[in-house]
Amino acid sequence: MNNLGVQTMPKKNDEKITLKPRLKMRFLELELQQQDVADKMNESKQMISLWSTGKKQPTLKKAFKLARLLNCSIEELWDYEEEE
């Protein structure tokens, strides 16, 4: 809570959240290459690769766009784990 009494989001280093990507499996199921997805998402192939390996995470807007493109839910693309 800040000095105005407003609940604030935890700082990045305080968060204990893990997102484990399952993008590669979905690409295989749909017989898509990372370049195909990159072209449709207007992203670089390298960025799609980073999302697929969990080294980077897309914005929420891009995650929804990707899920829509792959005809699935965000939950099907990433496992969300929150540590206490």
C-alpha cells in the first residue's frame, strides 16, 4: 500500500510468478512454424522464439492476440504458477 492508502502492484523483484510456455506444443499441433506465427503477429521470429522458451513474456494484449490466432485460451499456452 502506498502513502495514499492505495493498494499497489508488487515490484517486479517481489513477484514470485512463473509462466511456463507451452507454445511449441501448440505450434506442432497446428503444424505452424515460428516464422508463420511471427508474420501473423507482426513480430520477429526471434521474439516468438523468446516467448516459446520462456526467456521473455508477451504483453497481456499480445498474449490474447496469440491465443486468438492459435484458437485457444491463454491458459493453454502458458502454465501459471504463483509462489508464496
